[in-house]
Amino acid sequence: MTDAWAAPERQALRESATRFTEREIVPYLPDWEDAGEVPRELHKRAAAAGLLGVGFAEDVGGQGGTVVDVSVITEAVIEAGGSSGLVAALFTHGIALPHIVASASTELIDRYVRPTLAGETIGSLAITEPDGGSDVASLRTRGTRDGDAYEVTGSKTFITSGVRADFVTTAVRTGGDGAGGISLLAIDKDTPGFTVTRPLRKMGWLCSDTAELAFDHARVPAANLIGEQDAGFVAIMRQFVHERLSLAVQAYATAQRCLDLAVTYAKQRETFGRPLIGRQVIRHKLVDMHRATTTARAYTRGVIERAVEPGDDNSQLSLALDASIAKNDAVEACDHVVDEAVQIFGGAGYLRESEVERHYRDARILGIGGGTNEVLNDLSAKLLGYGAARAQ
């Protein structure tokens, strides 16, 4: 059976991403963590290296490829010494652009997609609001049509790359209550009435800027509507599948990196006259870490391969279920492995300059972003038909 992930062109892509990470990211990552953001120039360098546009068609300015190729890059970046926070910052366009591409609007693609994939601009996605997280259908930011513009009022929070972004793909309520009244607008950062109210300080993902955004009667051209009015909820849900799979990849790749670091440390670190790896309790920990990592990777990769061709409505529902399970499984594996890695490193693993310490902090967001573990379990129960029994 042919392994699609080991195809020669994907091996070359993995090697390219590894070299880029070792050369352009690893030496500078601690400084970016302290600065709270990655430099804009990194986007241009990633584009020049042929990495930024992978997963986007050539006719919109990308390098082509599928979600498998995007996942190969994510694996390589993290396993070469990058981090999930770095992936979130550098590849935010992976959640900011797909809705625009799917709209097939030549004007919007030329204005937002092409320059972003060239590393010239940065985009972000704004859905979450201060009084609501995963409940997208209840968002309150209002976009009222007024002539040739929408007047937007409301706020967003936890917006990845929101500080640096030049534009934000924003979910607003243009219709009535519920899922049917939501639309997407591309809102430029320099729009009067649109402000970044504050950057957010976080436990992890320190190199990934995160912001609160405010809209105070911000007038957005009607031409910036992405897709059809009041049809944004379906577009958002469809892209959530890919976001969840991306987070699952980040989770098992982080686990693999921490396992690799723990094995190396256990071989080098001596206690009471022999290496740590000479002790059965450490070897058994490493085996459990390996098992959790490899099973999460195998399951997630299988779902990703199906996501390349999602099929009919029933297939898409099945894909949504499996993506939710894959994310939760990978997050659970990652949580276990990063915790054990810090334990194996001991005091050294608790120090800020230790790489496993960064992964430990970064991993905590993976079970929250893209739908919390609890929300995805509840969604999975519904998709499996495990509805609550009615009281008689």
C-alpha cells in the first residue's frame, strides 16, 4: 500500500520546511517569545521558500497541494524545533483566507488572498466574542446594511494575529437571530471605527500575538461581503473541520517533538551512576509516550486523507465527527506526552529556557481552540445519534 505521506515530493517538502525552520526560526524563537510576536519579514521569507502558499491553488497565488501537504509542513516545523505558537502566528492565513477563496470573488482574491500568500500582508479570522466562544450562532457583532456599506458595531476577542493583521475576516450578524443571520466581511485594519483595543497576555503561544478587537460604527464597503449575505454560518462550520484537523496535527507533532527531546535527554542524563534510560520506569514512560503519539498521528492522518475529497453531505457529517474525535484524541496524547517530558527532564524541564517547558505551556490551548474538548465531545455525541433521552 502506498503511503501518501512518504511520496518523494512530500519528503522534499518536509526537508525544505525542516531546513527553513532550523535556519529562519529556531535561532530567533526565544526572542520572538519575549517580543510577543513574529516579525512580518518572516512571512516574506516563508513565501520565498515556497511554504506560505501550500494548500492554496496556483490560480489564487498559492503553491498548490492539499491539506496533506499543509500537514507535512506543520509536522516538520514543530518537529524541527518550532512550536505550535509559531505555526499559529505564521500560518494564520490558513483560517483567514479559505472563506474568501471559496467565495470565488476575483476582486477579493486579488485584494486579500494573493498579497497574503506572497507574504506582503497578514490576515486573521475574527469569530469569538467576549460573551461567547464556541456558540457561533449566538454572536452579537452587528453589520447593518447602509447604502453601499455595512456599519459594523461589536467586539471580538482571542483573535490570533489580531495585532499584526492588515485585514480581518469577520463574522457579523446581518440578519435575524440564530445561524441563519450570520455573514462574513473582510475588514481592513485602517477602517475608521475599527481598533485593536489591547493585545492579550497568555500562558503560552507567546510568539503569537492575540488581540481584542472593537468595531464602533465601522463602515465596511458592501463589496467586502464574503459569499452571500446571511450564509456565513455554513461557511464557518465547513472550515472548522480543517481548523480542528490542523490543531490535531499540531498536537501530535508537539508530542513527537517532546518524545524525541525526552529520549535524547534520558540517554544523556546520568543519575546515581547510570543514564536515566537505564531505568525501567523511564523506559516504560517513553513507550507509553510513543504509543500515544503514534496512534494519534495514525488516526488523524487517516481523517486528513479523507478530507482531501469530502464527498456528499453524509460524508461531510462523517468527516466532521472524525475530525472532532481526531482533535480530542491528539490533544489528549499531547497533554500526556508534554507532561511526562517535563517530568523526565525534572528541574531542567521547569526552566523557561527549556524547550519542553515552552511546549508544555503551548499545548494547553490546543484543547480549547477550534472547539473545546467538551464542545467537540458533545458534537460527536449528536453526530453519533447519542441524544439525551426525553423524560417521560
